[in-house]
Amino acid sequence: MTATRTFTVQARVGAARRAATRERILDAARRMLERGDSVAALTVSKLASEAEVSRATFYLHFPDKRHLIEALHDTAVQDWHDIAGDAIADPDITRDQLQEIMSAGLRTSLSHAPVFAGIIELAEYDPEVREAWRENMRSASATTATWILAIRPELGDRKAAVLAEAMTWTSERSVQQMLGVRGSASCDVDELAGALTEIWWCVTHPAEP
């Protein structure tokens, strides 16, 4: 019994240590991206040095740089879903509530902007990352399409799907191009949230002001 308990404690300590090291590597990558380093500049050697771990330790946690960037991206996407996922599926959401969600979601996206920019950069030359990014966008579009249909069933599945995909990509591109991710911002978060709310609301409630 004592030996089993000791083994369990040791296993938990080891798991906690591995999780802490993994997070340290992720934090190092975030810092480098936030400093403006491109994904191409994030070599395993530089990442390991920034995280103060060995290359061997890096490879214990991530098979390669792509898996590291994808792990960062998964965290960023989950943060967005935690804010907007259930709310965007609610057909009774008010315009003010929609704008509040847009503002909160954009602020979260902006906090992860270097990661999103890194994923987009990596997707330019990595087909697997490109497909994973598109799959995330398809998933978000599918949720939006369900919401649109709940409010405007007369549109039908196909039109709702196309509208939802257009709205999703418009929102994603707007964050990248208008909030100063890699340059000067052309508007602030609240302005963009208001503009996107206008677009989304006009699609779902065309007869309302």
C-alpha cells in the first residue's frame, strides 16, 4: 500500500513538472512572437534557449515547431469559444449583447494576435497547418450558420452556410488587418466591434434597425 501511494505521488509530481516545463516552452514562444519574431525565426534552438531548457527537453514535449505553434493556437481558439461559443448560438441574443460579445472576443483575439499571425504565416507554406486553420474556421462557420438558421429559417441550409463562412472570414481578416497586429491600427476594438455587429445583425435581422 505504501509503495503504491509513493508511486502515485511521484507520478503526480512528475506530471506536474512536465506540465510546467511544457508551459514554460509555450510562454517562451509567446514572448518571441510578441517581440515581433516571425515563425521562420523561431528555431528549436532559439525556443529552447528562451525557455531555458535543452533541445532534448523541447523534443520531449513537442515533435517540432509546428506542433508548438498549433498548441498555442488551440489555447487562443478555446479562449474565443469560451466567450462567444454559447452566446452566438442563442437565437434570442440582443444587438447590445452581440456587440458586448464582439468586443470581448476581439479583445481576446487581440491578446493572442501574435499567435494567430504566426499560424497564418505558417499556413502559407505548411499544408497541414493550413488545413487545420481552415477546419477551425469551418467549425466556427458551422456554429454561426446554425444561429442564422434559427433566426432566419427561410434562408435554407446552403445560403446560411455561405453567409456564415463569409461572416467568419470577414471577422478573422478584420482582426488581422485593422487592429494593428503587424502594423498600424486603422481602428480600435470598440469601433471594429461596432462595425462587425452591424454586419452580423443586418444579416440576421434585416427588417430591424
